[in-house]
Amino acid sequence: MKLHIADMLRAQSAGHISFHTPGHKHAGGDITELSYSDNLYSPQSVIKRAEEDAAKILGAHRSFFLTDGSTAGVFSMIFAVKAAGGERLAVPEFSHPSVFHACTAMGMQVVPIPQRVRWGIPLQPEEEEVAKALERADALLLTSPDYYGYFPPMAAAKELCRKAGKPFLCDGAHGSHLHFCESYAGKFADMWVDGVHKSLPAMTQGAVVSAQEAWASRLEEAVRIFRTTSPSYPILASVEYAVKYPRNLAIEEASEAFKRGHGCLANDDWSKILVPFGEQSSSAQAALEERNIYPEFNDGNFLMFYLSPCSKEEELAILGSVLDSLPRGEVGEDAPQGGIPIYREGL
Ligand SMILES: Cc1ncc(COP(=O)(O)O)c(C=O)c1O
């Protein structure tokens, strides 16, 4: 498939004399909005075509590229709800801080959905808890999948929202690689954000926020408020590349086989491998890092290894052989020490 933004950057790069920003004067093909490079605020050419392709691929009515991370998408979705008159948003109590920050900034009241914690991992909320919170809220936001690779009850949440006539938002910061699958957030939500820089090959901060028809124009207004007016073209080009990146079934299957073969915690998402090390977590992390192997995080119970369609089976094999040589400890029930922060701001 054509890469509109990268092709434009390539075609225009030779002999370019820059009397425009950025101040590095055209290093690395990093340009600003010029006559030929379109405009993220009001796209008419290459960005418009890239966003249209993305919407088709992601099953959205409209998709908007972001160079400010999923955070800008979360703010935009919540703003769209607020602008439509929403006052209360039901969210799981361990949602990402961007959710609480957006609610604080917009004066949106948080209706917390309780989550149980097991081995320090906040579990996805039960359907009954989602239903109870939604009764007291004007909209619902769930995270799918979460950082540990678990899904909330998406189909039930969609149905609850449909019956109540309330919008369903999804934080898919960790789920963009699932757009090939039935579990993808876009199959359920009215608005959702894809963190394409996390699980697809986009540069850091690349993200996409999308909407189905009823919410598309409100979301378009919202992204204008929260996006930078100086978008990075390398990031924009990488977002288009990431959304168009093909599925890698071989690595998906290799990951699931790896989990079965190396005593990993079962989860729902091939891209997140959780290895229980308990009190041995930090020494296991140090031993891996001595061999130049870096996990995504160590939460004091589990080391998490984050894959993407670009991950290599050979590297998984190296990881497996090192993991098998490391002692495992007991996984504790308590909240993890020194692991990922658990946020309860605004509650
Ligand atoms: C669940 C979740 N939502 C949203 C975000 C924000 O994403 P970004 O860092 O791309 O702004 C993150 C970041 O880690 C996250 O984990």
C-alpha cells in the first residue's frame, strides 16, 4: 500500500533549501508544514489521504493522526463527550493518569469502577461493576487491552452503552496491533485511541484517535484543541507506516508457544509476555540486562516483555534460553515494589 507521507518526504528531500522551521535546517527530512507537505490542522492532501487509509484499515468513520501520544487522544475523546454535554465519566479506578488529568482539566466528574488486584495486577473490572457505574455516568471509558494484556468485557460494555444511549470510549494505548482481530477496540467503541508507537512500528509519541460516524465531527473539533500545531513529520510518516504494517502471524504464534513453554502467566494478548519471578524479579532483570536484554517493566513480581510485529523469533529464542537459567521466586499477593505506578488520582 502507498505511504503518502513518507513518499512525499522522500520526493521533496533532494536539494531542499530551508528558510523555514525547524532550526536544524532540514536535518533528517524533518520539515514543517509547507506548500507541499499538507497541514495536520486542516489536512487537504497527503495527510488527508493517509488518515483516510488509516480509517479504512481501523474500521473507523474518521481517524486522526497524533504526534503527542495516546494522551492527546484520551484528552480529545473526553473533551468530545464533555462538549456534547457529558458531565460524568465511568472509568476503572486504575486507568492511566491521562484519563484522570483530562477529567480534571475538563471538569468531568469521575465515576470510579472498582478493580480487584491479584499479585499486584489490577484486574479488569467485572461486567456488573461496569453496569453499576454506567448507571451513574454519562459515558464509559475502558482500557483494552491493559498493560498486562487483559481485556475488559468489551462486548457487554458496548451493549450496556448502546441500551443506555451513552458513548463508549476506549483507551487502546496498548492495542493497536489488534486491528486485525475481533478483540480490537474499534469493533466495540464509539471513539478509541491506538498507541501505534507502543505495539506497532511507529516512532515514540505516534498515535491515532478514531471515531464512528456519530462522534466523528465532535472528535475532529477536539483533536484541533489538543494536538500540537507543530507536528513532527517523521512521526506522522511513521504513524502511517505503522497502521499499514502487515500482520505477523509467525511472531504471534511464537509468542503464545513461548508463554506455554516458559511458565508465563496466561493472558489475552500475544504481545505481552509476563514471566513470574516474585522476589527474584530484580536479580533476574539485572541478569538479563547484563546480556543486553531489556524488559518493558519489572513490577516486583513479574518481568514483562513487550513484543510487536517487528519482534524477531531468534530474539525470543535467546530470551527463552536465558530465562530458563534464572531462578524464579514466589509471586507475592501484595502490591508490587518499585514496579509500574498504579494511579488513583482524582478519586
Ligand atoms: C493505558 C495507557 N493509556 C494511555 C497512555 C498514554 O500514552 P502516551 O504515552 O502515548 O501518551 C499510556 C501510556 O503508557 C497507557 O499505558
